[in-house]
Amino acid sequence: MREFSTPLTTEIPSTGNLTDDVVANARDAGESIQFSRPSAAGGGWEDVTSAEFLAEVSAVAKGLIAAGIGVGDRVALISKTRYEWTLLDYAIWFAGAVTVPVYETSSAEQIAWILSDSGARAVVAEGPDHLARLAEVRAELDQLNHVWSIAGNAIGTLTSLGDDISDEELEKRRTSATPLDLATLIYTSGTTGRPKGCMLTHGNFMFELGVAVDELEELFTEDASTLLFLPLAHVFARIIQVGCIKSRTRLGHSSDIKNLLPDLQEFRPMFILAVPRVFEKVFNTASQRATADGRGRIFDQAAQTAIEYSRGLDRGRPSLAVRAKHALFKRLVYNKLLDALGGHCRYAVSGGAPLGDKLGHFYRGIGLTVLEGYGLTETTAALTANLPDAIKVGTVGRPLPGTAVRVADDGELLFQGGQVFAGYWHNEQATTEAIERDGWFHTGDLGEVDDEGFVRITGRKKEIIVTAGGKNVAPAVLEDRVRLHFLVDQCIVVGDGQPFVGALVTIDRDSFPMWAEQHGKTGSIAELVDDPDLRATIQEAIDDANRAVSKAESIRKFVVLEDEWTEEGGQLTPSLKLKRNVVMREFKDDVAALYLS
């Protein structure tokens, strides 16, 4: 059993909570620019100072208190990434309550489960679409007392509602939470298909940011800036939000991916954070555009040179020939790519799924250093990270200070540190399975640790799928729904590390003859796997399953197999559970075919 730990070098507060940063910023640097948000007049950005942010947060928090939100009550947020998300998050904490983020793409079923399981007393939704999904399940949520809408002036409504709440009452609420108290419940997919609520305390965030901000000091400074475009319901974006406020780093939000490039041009961030799929799409789009313009060969040469240049840095210094080509392509290609990010971006933080050596070297070679890290919702984001002065491309970096990693006998990565969550909400069994008595957390991922402490992820022990976009997908909820269709025997959902979710489907031998007769078909299953009518029938099962999940989790493509999975064939257990590893190995070519076009 291999272990590696990094000593804690930063003093972590033993009192207080996350709201202290907002108060300290307003007190010590009230005129510093904390945010830039889209101008209310339309076009451009307007700045929000630390003092202004404190005033806005306080006013909204008073409204929550006046509405009857008590200490420890859960308040849900369903919205795209925008300034109001961050404002409401801190207002909820100022009121002594707990934030429950919900992905804005979540289905009505998912929203109902999260709000019911968390016991949310109130919810703030972004707009009409979210309100419509809430309306579908509102009758099931007896404990839900309030529904506000950002588009319906929730900020103004709450601000007016809190006029009679005194500053003294607010301060009493604000200071009620300690590092041991719950800050947020973030729901993450589980193998049962039901999302589990991860209990993250104020102390979890304080530990994580206490070490991360110190280690990533080149990113988290008052002179730096970043534009958030990942969903704030994801712990990855959330930790950057809190880190920016802690360090007074200028923060912006971009809610519409269609406007991302113009937003980057205007905002000019010094660093960005993204999941690997974003880096893949930027690379692929640039390559395709170059090819369409007749410059495909030049781009390919430039990309290879960037990779060679980065690899040369690992060896000490690139060769003279590579440096010469690099200088040429910097003028012809690299600067144009960097200009697309605003022209000021020096670093990118990648997480959620493995980035891969090629892209890591490519981006560093063009002048954008990608700091790849590793963590989970259960660990308040990062456990390990590559740092500006300690990078090993292809790894996820060393453990952050105060964090230890252990490779178990079966290859699973276990971690110990102050960022490890308090457990799963109302799920003691799952908590006991995840955290050992001495604090070691089972990640469910397989990996290696080299002699210098750099961690490399080699596979996944658990069945949760993580797409290239960083979306966690529980296959069971989809597979169970697909198998409900009469014509489906078995279904396996795939997509780990891929741009979308796909599925392999087998046909029920008993039901097939009836279906064939009804549709006037005379062939066997093997002869009809690509028949349009058969595929249309299976598509109905897929569509039904997709209604239970968000768009990002939905099955985009599927293949109908002529094979049958059985206990005798080794694909099923005696209790008829699918042996996922066996099926993935035996049908790897069919899985690969889903992503060829």
C-alpha cells in the first residue's frame, strides 16, 4: 500500500465562516473591484466593489430572514451561471441557512427529489422554464414555503421584504455558523440512480481555499481575474467563486455559451476554468476552421510543434530547431488562439475528467498553461493539483498541503484531509461505505502515485460515468427506464470520457416475434438491427428514459445488438445483474463505433 502526503503550511481558521471574507473585503478594501457583471443598460460590463457586494448581500439576506428562513434551513438555487447566483449564495449564508444548488438543466423528477430529500424551505429559480418544471412537482413538496424567480425580480422583492430586519439581527445570523456547520448540500449521482446530498461544511471550504489560494497565488490575486461559465451547481465552479471572493480576485459570469467568445474578448480574464470537453472543442474547432480555409497542414504542423515545445520544457529546454518553428507559429497560429480567450489569459484550470497528455502539451506549448487537478464533490473539489511551479503533464498533480493519498491494494485511491465532506445527507450507510473511521475517503477511482507524489488516474472503480464535459451520470436510472420497454432485454449506458452518453441495447427474444408480426417484418433480430421501424421503437424507450434526466445526461446515440446477454454467456450474474466490465470488454468495438461520427 503506497502513501504520500503533503504537510500543511497554512494556518486554517478554527472559528468563523465563509461570510467573513465578504465583511473583511468591504472593511479592508471597500473600493476594490470584486465583480464585473453585464451592464443593466445593455452592452459592456459594470463593476461591483467589495463594499457594494456586502450591501447587496446583506439586503437580500434580511429578506430571507423576514420570509421565515431559519438557521440551518435549506434554500435551493436553480439557475444558470450569473452574478445573482453568487449574490444569493452568500445571502443564504448570511442568513445562517444552507444552499442547495440544482443544475438548471435538471428534469422535473430530479428537482422534486432534491428539494424533497433536502427538505428545502425555499427555492430561487432563474426564469419561466424553471418555474414550469417546479410547477409540475410543487404539490409533492409540502415543506416548500417560498418560490422566487430571478427573472421575476427576486432580488428586489427580498430586498424590500427585509426592510424591517435590523443590522444587529442580521449580524447575529451571519455569525451563527461555525466551521463545523453545514454550508451547502450538493447532490451527486449515485450508483442507485438517486442523487446523494454531499454535506460540505464551512470548514471544508475554509480548508480547501486556505491551502489552494496560497498554492495558486499566481491565479488568486487582486490583479487577476476570471470569467466563470461552468455551472455553479458544480463544486468545481463553486470553489473558484469562493476562492475569488476570499482573495479579492475580479470575478465575472457568462450564462450563455453562445456568447462566451464575445464575453471572453470583453472581459479579458487572466485565467479560466473548464472541463476537458471545452479544451477538446476549442482544439477541434480551430483545426476544422484551418482545414476549411486551406490551412490544415499549417495548423497540424503548428500543433505538433507546440506539443514538441512543451515536451522539451519537461526535459529542460526545447531544441533550437523546435524553438525556431515555435517562434514562427506563435505569430501565425498561437497568438490568434490566445486572442480568442481575450488575449490576457495565461492559465487554465481543468478538472472533472482526464485531459490527456496531447492536449495538455498542446495548450502549454501555445502559451496557455493548463493546471489539471483532481477531486470530487465529496472532497470540496480539489484534492490534488498541478501548480505553476510544479507541473507534470498527464498527471493531476500532487496532493494539496494537509492532504494525504493512499493507493489501496486493489488500486483504488483513498484520500485524507480537511476538505473531505461530512457525509451524505440522511444516508448513514453510504457515508460509512465512503469514509473509514480514521478519515480515509474512498474515491472509487483507480490510480498511481509516483516517487515525487504526482497522482495519475488510471480508471474508475465505480460505475458512475463522467463525460468529457465533466457531467456525472448515473447509468442505472437510464438503464432501468430503457429496460421497462417490452422490446428491450438489456441496456448498458456508456460515455465515460466521451462527449456524450450512448447506449447498447439488446432485444427481448420473447417479445420480438410479436413486434415483428405487428410491423410486417419477416427477418431475424440479426437481420433487422438497423431496421428503421425497430430503431424507432427503441427510440421510444430511449426518449422515455431521457425524460428522467437532464439533457447533458440523456442518451444521444444507441446501437441495437443482435447478441443476447445471459448468465451462461458470462454477461449477467446469477441475480441477473449486468457485469459491466465484461460487456464493455466484449463489445468495445460497438461502443467505439458510437463516437466515430
